Amino acid sequence: MEEGNNEKVLQVGSQLGEAEKEELITFLQSNKDVFAWSAEEVPGISPDVMVPN
């Protein structure tokens, strides 16, 4: 999501067309502030709920 920041990484499906891929990437980058990247960013919610087992 941010150049040089290896902690905020998303994978985009390889079967998307180039136009859809670019549109999705643009959307995600412009809305990156709504994502919680760590359990510390969402106090009051148990990490057990957020982390897959």
C-alpha cells in the first residue's frame, strides 16, 4: 500500500484485467486509512477475533 513499507501489503488477483486492477489499486490506496493493520489499531476487539487460527 505504501512504497517502501513492507508491513502494509495487499495481493491483487492475477486474473483481473489491467483496467480493473489499476482501479482497485487506486481505490485501495485512497482508502488505506480505513484498514486496521494491527490489533493495536482496534482497541476493544479481541485479537482472537481478528487473527485466523
